[in-house]
Amino acid sequence: MTQAKPPPSGSGPDGSRMGPTRISTLVVAGLAAAAVAWLLISTLYYSGIPRLPWLPVVTLAGLAVLEAYAAINTRGRIERKPGRDPVNPLLVARFVVLAKASALAAAIFAGFYAGLTGWLFVETTRAALDDRPAAAGGLLASLALVGAALWLERSCRVPERPDDEREQDPRESRPGQR
């Protein structure tokens, strides 16, 4: 006979469960991207590369502003502040997915820009000097997007209810039974 398998560790049917974004995951992704950027830029001939564009910097900064606004708006709607419409649960789920994805992508961008910025401050050419502002701006915009994404993810959490407002679970009223 076969042994009974223990139930999966997660709450989903297949044992998978989405949890909050881990800071360690973002740090590892950023460090890996920084190492790749440093290696790529140091092995390639830098003067053959065109100037760094400002469009990614503006895009990252714009996304950070939009996600910060979504965090403020969503938190107010979840807490049911006066004058705010109730929140659609599916919208909150979409915001969580957006926040998790953009936090990881922004961490990778931040790592890339950090590696690039570090290399540009070591290099003494005129081209490197001209690219420093765009690289530093990209690093700051990426870090702002990481912060806004984590804030949006945190804002989508259901607030804890006080003990007196919480409905008693029927399983709690019958001790000893599962």
C-alpha cells in the first residue's frame, strides 16, 4: 500500500501561494544585473556605443509616479474613506501583480544602471563624462519605481480588523474539532 501524501504547503490547489515580494530577491536581481552591466560595458569598446538616452529614465520615473498614485488611491478605497468608491477586488489583484512585476523589473534596471554608473565614474573619457547624468538619473528613477511598487503592493493588503469586529469562525467555537 502507498503512504498518504501530506497536503500541499500552500493554500492553492496545487500548493503554490503568492506572497509579498522579498527584498532579498530584489537585491540579488539588482546585484546580478549590476555585475552583468559592468562586465558588458568593460568588455565592449565603450566609444562605439551611442550616448545613453533619457527616454528610459523618463519612463521609469513616470511609472513610479503612477504606481505611487495608485497606492494612495487604492489604500483609501480599501479603508473605505469617505468620498471614495468601494474597491473592485479584481483590480486590487491586478495591482498586486503589477507591483510585483514592476518591483523586480525596476530592481534589474537599478542594478544595470548602478553597474553602468559605477563604471562611468571610473572611466575618464569625455563620452563617459557626458553619460553620467543619464546613468545616475536612471538609477534614481529605477530606485523610485522599486519603492513605489513595494508601496503599491503594501497598499493592496486587507487591513486587520479589531477583535471586536471580527466574526467568529464556526471552527473556533468547537475546540478539539477540525
